[in-house]
Amino acid sequence: MAARASRIENQDAIDTAIVGMLGHPKEARAGVQEAHFLPFNPTDKRTALTYIDGDGKMYRVSKGAPEQILNLAHNKSEIAQKVHAVIDKFAGRGLRSLGVAYQDVPDGRKESQGSPWHFVALLPLFDPPRHDSAETIQRALNLGVNVKMITGDQLAIGKETGRRLGMGTNMYPSSSLLGQNKDESIADLPVDDLIEKADGFAGVFPEHKYEIVKRLQARKHICGMTGDGVNDAPALKKADIGIAVADATDAARSASDVILTEPGLSVIFSAVLTSRAIFQRMKNYTIYAVSITIRIVLGFMLLALIWEFDFPPFMVLIIAILNEGTIMTISKDRVKPSPLPDSWKLVEIFTTGVRIFHVKSLEKTAQDDFQMLASAVFLQVSTISQALIFVTRSRSWSFVERPNFLLVFAFLVAQLIATLIAVYADWAFTSINGIGWGWAGIGWLYNLVFYFPLDIIKFFTRYALSGQAWDLVIEQRIAFTRKKQFGQQERELNAPRTLHGLQPADAKLFPEKASYNKLNQMAEEAKQRADIARYVATCKEFHVWDAFHDLSYFLTVMNLTMCLLMMVHTLKGHVEMVVKPKGLDIDTIQQSYTV
């Protein structure tokens, strides 16, 4: 009956699963003549087929949301308790329920209301998460992106799915958004705080999704929303970043800012990293440009006011040209995305300079030679100014984060030009004279000595502003080493049972670059394991004397049995290997997962 109430063309996932249980899709209409088909819609939440059988009688069969199908039944009051018990049992295992009912249409007209509906059955449906969903969500949480599940399924299904994905089970029904049916633990909690702290909500309607996004935005959160249906369009439009997943409806696509062309959520994770890398380059450029501008302007102003040193303007122009050549390579620089959501914090833009006493000491030893002094100041300012870019681009020590080759090449070329000018230039029109390799070496040595304290100044500034500078030094050597809150402790406790109950949440079920041949091979191996289990199950009815009459069949079954025992032994060893390092109770797990 459920197959008859399904489409045989242009099927959705549910229709595909149901019709796929038949030998051939045409069996869904075998022996009947279709009179009218009612497609699924968000209001009725069911499909229905009116058909005429081989005897010329008209019937109508419907499948859909259990509550909607139950409301059609003429004996609802008698079967409601039993139906709800089965639904709750399915939901506790993470299974959706699909109701099926039928009715007679005595007058033979498809527009007729028909006789009373008869509730037939409940079908369990399992919609497993994608193999990469748990890993993607875990990475997003580690990057400081708080992921919430907003689903129209039952609360029990939502919690089970959240447990499988490692994103927490702190979920509530949609009625709690209206201040109704709250637990005692959240009775006094405002709705805005509840939305912030919850891992998700179940049984929601389109208006609930819109309201959740609206309230989070009111709390100054940047909200991204994923969806695929017409009901998701208002929330997708309201969100700061609306994301239409693959195979989304036209309404969802038009309301979204980003449209995914591939299934899964891992591409969102890649987009987060890419956007943070772009932002980090912009921030590096801004900090460097502001700091070097203030340094040059303030430095030469103090030279003119205190020491009455008139630095040649033409040399300032050369410094600017050399700096611009190096700055242009920042767009190709190798940067590490911020491990947490970042924003423009202008107070973190700091300025670093060089001690002016160096100029005075050099002034004395240069025997008041203004032209040589100008060359020395030019070399010192050019070198330390461009070296500052390596300090501002790094979140940790500047010498442990490898820059892009193009940036290093541009820096070396610029400094080679600046050094040659300082050593050999004898330009009367700009009042400079070469200082020779000796003074040039002293200038380079001085800049090298005072380069390392610039990192200390950077850390001190960030510590004074955020208190997290030393965390950056110690923990952020790579982009994903820093764990953040958002239910981290619960996820760590549930990690051994995430996905298959034993596999850690961050484990990869499939290789990142697995080819289609590799995936097909894995699927074939899974099929062979299923065949082994099926053969062994038949051994209960297999008689030994009959087996000796068919020796080949006996050997086949024995071979398959030995293979299964070897797989069980391997699985047991894998379980112990995963569980023992985590300090878990192996006996308890073996009792729960007995083969």
C-alpha cells in the first residue's frame, strides 16, 4: 500500500526507499489503474493515490506523517496510545515513522470523500547522516562555530541524531520557544538564553526557524542557515549567510546567499577556512600598513624636531616603492586561518619603531657627515620596515611560521637594492653618500638584534587587550590545535560511542581522496560480509548428514563460518585497541556490544 501511494517517477528519498523494496518500480501500479495522485505538501504532510483495481472497485491509499494519518483513522481514540508507543520506540532508535491508511470509494468518483479511513501500519525509516557529517561538525565546533540542529522530526530522533554526530543532546521541543512545556531545569531561563545554550530544537515549523535566527542575530551573533525546502526560505533569507544545500528547491536557492552544488556539509567547512584566510591577509596588510606609516611619519618627525635631521624626501620615496613591492605579495602569502571567529579590532593595530639613540651614536662616529648619515638611516629604516611584515603576518613567533616564497623573494630583492644603494650611492641631487660594507653590516646586525623583541611587543599588546597572547604562542602552532567550548566535555565523554558507538568523533570513515573504485570496493566488501552473515544464519537449519550428501555446499558454509569468526576476532581486537587507551571499562562495553 505504501508503494502505491508513492511516485514511480521523479521520486523523493522516501518514495525511492519504499518503491525500491519491490522487485521493479512498475509493481507499485501493477493490476490497478491510477485515477488521481495527491502529491506531498507541507500542510497535509501526506501523499495519496486514488485507484481502480482489477474488479473495477475504487480505493484510496495514503502515506505520510503518523499524526496526520492517525487523524484520518475512524478509530483514532482506540489505537492512538498503541500507535504513539510504536512511534516513540522507533524514535528512541533514531528511526522516523511513516503512517499508512486506506479507504473505500464506493461511488467510484475520485472527488468523493469515500468511506472511513482504516489505519494499516507504521513503517520505520532510517535517514542516516552522511559519512562526513560528524567529522565536519566536529571541525566546525573546534573552529568556534556553534552548530545547532533545527529539525521537524521528533525530539527523540533529534537527540539520537545529535548523539551520533557528536554535537550534543541538549535539545528541546519547539513548544519551549513559546514558553510552554519547559523542563524544571529551564523553567526560569529566558527564551533568548535557551536558544543560545541549546544544541537544537525538534518539531519546529518554518516560523520557528525564522524566529531562532532573528533572536540569535539580536544577540549579535553572525548566523548561517542551511536548508533545502520551501519552508526554509524565510529563515535562509533572514540569516546573515543563507546556504542552500545540493538539490534544494528553487525557492530555497533564490533566498540563499550560497548554493552548494555537491552533497554534504564539508564544503561549508572549506568555505569557512578560505574566508578566514582572506580575512587574515586583509588584517595582516592593515596592521603592517598602519604600523609602518606611523613608524616612518613619527620617526622622521622626531628626527627633524629633536635632532634637526632633514632626511632627503627622495629617499623616502624609494623606501615607499620598495615597501609597495613587498606588500603586493601579501595576497599570495601562506597564512593560517584564525582558530576562532575574528573581527576588525582596531585597537590591536600596533606600531613598532627603532630606537633613535642609534642615529645619535652613528652621528658621532660618522664625523658629522650628513650624507653618510642619511644613507645609514635609509638602510636601517628600509630594512626594519620591511622586516616588520613578518611580525605582523604571524599569530605566533614570526620565525616559526613559514611565509610564502614570493614574499621572501620580494623582501630579499628589495633589501638587496636598499643595501647596494646605501653602500655605493653617491647622489648629490639627494644629498647621500655610500657608507661602505662595514657600516652596512653594522646596520644589518643592529636590525637583527632588535627584530626579535618585536614579537614580544606583539604578544604583550595582544595580552593586554585579550589576555590570550600566550595561548597563541603555545597552542596555535597549527590551525586546529585549540579546542573551544560549546559542549566540549560532553562530546569527549560521548566520543567513544559516536557514530558506531566505538569510533571516535574525529575518525574518518572514508579516506579524504577515496576514488569511486575504492568506494565500490568497500561497498562490495560490505555486501560480502552481509552474505556471510546470511549464510551462517541458515546454518541453524542445516543438518550435518544432509551436508555430507552435498560436500561442496558443506565446505562452502564452513569456509564462510571461519571467515566470520576471523572477522569477529579482528573486531574484538579493534574494540580493545580503541577502548583501552581511553581508560574505558572494556567489560561494560563488551556486555553492550556482544557478537
